[in-house]
Amino acid sequence: MPNLVMEYSSSVDERVNVQGLLEDLHQVALLSGLFDVGSVKSRALRCHDWLIGDEGNSVDFIHISFELLDGRTPEQKRELSRQLMAELQGQASHIRSLTVNVRDMDRECFQKVIN
């Protein structure tokens, strides 16, 4: 069930291989050993409009949101976050703002339909 969403400023397209980075971040999740491989989903969302502080849209960014069903230990989530950031820094250290947020989803509120 885990979902990796990579949001990035449109200026990143010119400076980073977005598809390659997404594939490598996806591999980090797959190799973490925390999830059923077939359940990991990753996608990239290009942002055309954004503001950061008082610099407006002059600051480029990549933000990783990683949502997973609750049940992992804080240490497991921290290590996943660290590994995702290491991959992000390895490929996009020249992007000014890099962030990763790993968060639990409420199992009782999550709904899923597979056809």
C-alpha cells in the first residue's frame, strides 16, 4: 500500500533526470524490506506554481511524501526517510530545497478497491 509521491518545481526538469530519480527512489522502497513489493506505488508530480518564503518561485525544490499504513516502528520509518534522502541528495544535491516526509496512514480510514 505504500505511496511515494515526488513533487518538484518545474525548473527541476531541466536539471534532474526526474524519471530516473523516481525509479531509484522506488527501488529504495522496494529494497527496504518493509513492504510487499507488488504494493509499492510511486509517482512524480510537476508543480507549475509554488512559493517558498519571501523568494516566491525562484527557489527550486523536490519534496518526497511517503505514506504507509501504520505498524512500522519509528526506527524503520526514520531509516526509510534517511535512505530516501540519501538517494535524493546523491542525484539532486544542486536543487536548493530537498525534503522527505514519511507518515502513517490511519488503517481504519484507508479504503482500497482493486478490480
